[in-house]
Amino acid sequence: MLHKIKNVLLGPPLPTQELAHERLNKVRALAAFSPDALSSIAYANQEIYLGLVVAGSAGLSLAVPISLVIVGLLLLLSLSYFQVIHAYPSGGGSYQVVRENLGDLPGLVAASALLIDYTLTVAVSLTSGVEAIASAFPILWSHRVAASFVLLAIITLLNLRGNLVAVAPAAIAPLTPFLVLRSFSSGCTALTGVEAISNGVPAFRPPESRNAGRTLIVMALLMGVLFVGSIGLTQFFAVIAGPQETILSALARRILGGGPAYLLVQFSTLLVLAVAANTSFSGFPRVAVVLARDRFLPHQLMGLGDRLVFVNGILLLAGGAALLIALFGGNAHALVPLFAVGAFLAFTTSQVGMVVHWWRERGRGWWLKAMLNGLGGLATGVTLLVVSITKFSHGAWMTLLAIPALVIIFLKIRSHYVETARQLSLEGIDKVSETVPPPRIVVPISGVNRGVVKAMEYARTLAKDVTAVYVELEPGSGEAVREKWNRLWPDIPLVIMPSPYRSIVGPLLEFLDKTDQEHNDGQLAAVLLPEFVPARWWHGLLHNQSAWLIKAALLYRRRNLGFQQVIIDVPYHLER
């Protein structure tokens, strides 16, 4: 039944050979990767407006100059990532560039920033989209978290399938350089998403680098025109937003009125922002795959699901975004300060990495390429400093703490894999022993039934030394079990262990520890577990799952005592 439900929701499995056909042409790639960058204009404009409006007309008059500076940064970033695409066509973006040219630790810093950036992209895009539609229907404003969760669930499901006249107010704060810088740093969130194409180059159809590069150029042009154009229109019409309305909603209402055309714009904004969140569902799993391949994240993130998508990466991203939405109450303005730090840290480290790359390669025109990346690194580095200072108390400190925490986690995971490989290595093993002592079999039982009969038949084929153990939860209950046991297996000993504290696992471990110590000849103790399997999944909820508890104790608790343990599970399938 669960398999059928899965097929209905996600679709039937796809064969691996279909993977090549799932790659994107330039038009589909533009639709898949550009919404992240294009939609960021919605909340970037909002943040610039909120930053400047406190200074009244004098502050709002700086919106266009600030947007032009940001577009200049966009031009530098686009040219820089155009070079990244051709230098590193295998994907990985900033992480791969930085790790190869600056080392593991800087590479992990860039990777942490990227993963945080992708997660925040989902949270900010969805909450901004909900705020856009709530601007048209204010009754939704108090239900932003629930609405964001609904959108997140829909987008996650789709990805698992593998495919969605006003007057400026009086100034309440003076126009200071710090206020201008803070507004600029807020507006820099418009640049997030530029790196998405460089991370997803393998998703393009051949020739991958050329197609990805052209898509990046088109995306940058569209983004620049939309960003400056929307801010210019806001200034031209002197648009001011209400307390529960976004600045783009106020602009659309001013131009189109409150009729169907306005509603169409707001619904379209919601859809574009939802698709923008979808971009992260393409980028995040791919970066996670590269990290997992380098053993900095669990190997499970490399696995393709039935629908040829990285299921675990998608679910990890969805969980992180849901947590952020819940913690910040669906408030996009509260989430934005966390946003730009990760993005610009990735930007800056990748540009520095590319300078080192060109210095090492020294191909034709290398100095010009290095100078371009160096200029980009300088610009984004200064912006990173401005963002970190101006947004620190507004939440940027969380990102600054989260990045080193993630780096530590990456290093711990890598250390585990290295140590595991060392312990499993064949180094030092010249030959395999040909003489292995016969095993001892211990069979824990909860009574005498058909499942136990099947398990005992199998146990006697493995060894002559077989012992059954019954843990007596209620005093006197063991005698009835012994009577049945002696009728079937009079030649096999049954040990009854009392359990004054009604624990099954404790007395069994006590017996195993004692007998293991008595057999100091290296003989391997094997625990054979009779276990009946219900016909339907929900039937399992009606039973106490003692076999699972025993297996967990044997696998993880007893290994600390230095004993070698073999666990044999003998299932007995019940009929419907």
C-alpha cells in the first residue's frame, strides 16, 4: 500500500538511462535557475525601501543610486561566474573553486555559506511570496507561517517527482552614511542566486559550459533591467507602502488600481517567488553531492531516488527551510539579514580562488582574467564587510556563527570516514584463518510458538551448542514455558532469567556477558532472534518490538565490552 501511495504522489520509478534525457536546454535552464536571482528583486526592493523610508524623502531619493551600484556589482559577479562556469564545468561552484585553489578549510567555509544561502533562499522566497499575496488579501497576514508551509510542501513534493498617489512620510531618523550603507547591504540580497548556474552546470545539455554561460548572461541582463526599472518606477510615482503591504504591491496598486490586473501581478509575484525557492532545490542537493563525494557529508546524499533526483538532499533542504520559517514566524524582513552574509562570503572566496587559479594556469590572457576576478573579489569583499557590520545586530550574527559550526561538522564527518576506512582496510592481513571454532547459539524467546520452532530448526543446523533464554517478567511464568519447551526440545537447555525490574534487555545482556567470559577460547557467540512479521504494516504498532530492542542493545551497547557478536534474525511471516 505504501508503495502504491508513493507512486501516486511521486510517480513510478525512472530507469537510470533516462538520466541523460533529464538534462536542461538553455530555455528550460533559464526557467529553472533564474527565478532565484530575478525574484530576489522583490524582497531586495522591499529592504531598500524599509531602510530608506525612515529618513523620509531624502532617504528615498537615494534608492536609484543605490540600485545602480548594486547593478554594477551584478555585472562584476556575472562576468566572474561566467569564467567559473568555463573553468569548472563539473559543478560545485564556489566550493570547488575555493577548495582546489585555497585548500580544504576555505572550501568548507564557502560550502557552508552556499548551503545556508540556499536554505535561506527557500525560506525568504516563500515568506516573501506569501507576503505578496497577503498584501492583496490582508486576512492572510496572520497566517503567513501556515501558508508558507503549504507552499514548501508543494514544492518539495514536485521536486521529489523530479520536475512550479502617495506622499513620502516625514523623516523619523536622520539620513546618515550608516543608514545608507545598511540600505545598500539590504538591497544586495538582489544578487543572491547569481551563483546558482555555476553550481548546476552538469544539469545543462552539451556543450554544458557554453549553454550555462549564455544562460547566465541572459539572466543578468533581465535581472538588471527589472531591478533598476522597478525601483525607478517606485521613485517616479512616489510610491509608499502601507503597514501590511510590500513596496511592489503598492507600486502595482498605484499603476493598475485594485482590480484583476493588480491581483494578477500579486499572484504572479507569488508564483515567481515559489519558483525561486525551487531553484534551491536544484542547487542545494548538487552541492551536497559534491561535499558527500569528498566525504564531508553523509554518503546517503549521493543516492539518486526512484525519480532520478537526490531525495535526501531535497528533504534536508525542506527541513531546514521549514525550521527557519517557523523560528522567524514567516517574516521575510526578519530573515533577510541572515541572507546576504552567506551569499557574499561565497562570492568573495570564489573570486579569490579564481585569481589563484589563473595565476597557476597562466594561459592566454590570464592576467586580464585574474584582474577581473580580483576586482570582483575586492568589491564583494567590501560588500561582505559592510553587510556583516550593518546587519550584525539584526541577525547576521547567526549566520556568522552557523558557518564555523557547519565547518566543524564537515570535518567531524570526514574524520569519521577516514577512521572507518582505516579500520576496514586490509593492510596487515596476509591470509585468512582457515580454522574457525564452531559457534555457540543463544536463542532469546518470549514463549514457545511456531516462530520459535522455525528458529530452533535453523539453529540446530548451525551448531550443536544451542541454549535458549527466557526472561521472566512475572514470577512463576517461566515454569509454563519450560513445560512446553521440554516436550519439544528436551536435549536443549532453557535458561530462565528473572527480571525484578521488568526489563527484557538487561537480564539477557547479563546472561550473555557471563557466558562470554566463561568461554575465553575465542569461540564466537551468536544470538539468534525469532521474530514474527505481521502481514500489514500497521499490525506492527500493536506489538512491543522486543526483537528490535535486543538488536539495538547487541549492536551498540555490548560492543563497548569488547565482545564479538553475531546477530541472526529468523523472521516468521504471519498470514493475512
